[in-house]
Amino acid sequence: MKKRTIGIVVSLVLLSILIYGIQILVFHDLHTTGFYILQDLAFVPISFAITTIVVGQIMDDRQKAESAQKTRMLTSTFFTGLGSQLFEEISKVATMDISPNDLLCEDEKKIPEQLKRIDEESIQIQINKEVFEQIEQLIQAEKMELIELASNPLLLEQECFTQLLWGLFHLLDEFRLRGVYDQLTEADITHYNSDIEKMFRLLLKNWVKNSFFVHATYPNFYGALKQRIAKGDFHETN
């Protein structure tokens, strides 16, 4: 404890003793005073339980809720830029049955069902030079932002989003290792198709979670996004 805190505690204890002393001098009833002192002491554990456990739990729950809200805002920011762009580009070379409209989730209870569907979905990626170069350019341009996101302690508990970030960092390593598209062998392209498919599946999962957050927090923005998808501004999957 700090000296100031110790001083306050000692002062309060002395004040309490003084008040009880005055009570005994005025009423000359040591027995009754002793009874009430013990009664007050008996209430101390209850008071401690209420203030430290119940109130502490309420404060902890509030802190967790605020932390979760900040985390969702961070992941949502990712999807307003790089996330959406990657979604569009990879969709050009992805073969699957899920459409962008299917990934919009307005009911939190349906999120696990949607994530399971993505796990079970057969997704085939066949990159071409145009999409490969566009994906590389997008990720390279946002490299520092990705590093900042990965270093944010708020995201440590968001396993799905963290895995997505590691998938993007892995692609950065691959770009540096394997060189430009014209230098890729058939085995390199097959490897890229596999890496991008894994990353894209994680992107879809986080897209589902983010769509619910946007729907619940920014309904007007969500409505605009829904209209954009309906108009086909997002590239439909093959």
C-alpha cells in the first residue's frame, strides 16, 4: 500500500474508535456498545462480498464488453479496406456455392451455423496473373497496417481473426520467396492456390462475424452494403 492509503485507513480506524468511545462515555452502556460493534463486524464479510465480488464482477463484465466492442471495431475497420478488396479479387477466381449475399448475417445465433457451412464448403481457387498481382499489391500496400493490427493486444483472444492475419503474413513471405508470377512453376501456382484458399476461407468466416457487427452497430451502413451486393458491385462467385 502507498503511505497515503495507509494513513487514510489508520485515520478512519481511529475515528471509529473515538466515536465508540464517545458513545460509551455518554450512555454508560459498554454491553450494548460491544454488542453493536460485534454486529457491525459480522456484517463486514457480507459487505466485502458485495463490494468486491458482485460489484467487481459487474465491472469486469463491463470491461469485457467494452474490450469486445473495441475489438469488433478494429476488425470492422479491416473489412472497410483490405478485407473487402481481397474478398472481391479472390472471388473472381474462386469456385464455390456460397454467394456474397449468403455471408450476410443478421442473427448472432446463426453465426456458428454459417461458420460450419464455410468449413464444409468446397472452395477451389485457380489464380491467374491479373488476380495474383492484384492480391500481392493489396497485401504489400497494407503490410504496416497488418503489423499494427497483429500487435494490438485486443486481438489476442480473437483466434479466427488472428489466424487470418497469419495467413496474410504467410502470403507476404511467399511473395518474397517465389518472385513474380511469370517466374512461377506449376508447383508454385498449386501452392499459391492452396494458401489463398485457406486464407480466403478464414476471410469468409470473419466476414460473417463482421456483417453481424455492422448490422447491429451501423444499420445504415449495413443497408448500403446489402444494396451494393444486390446490384452486383461485388463480383459474384463462379
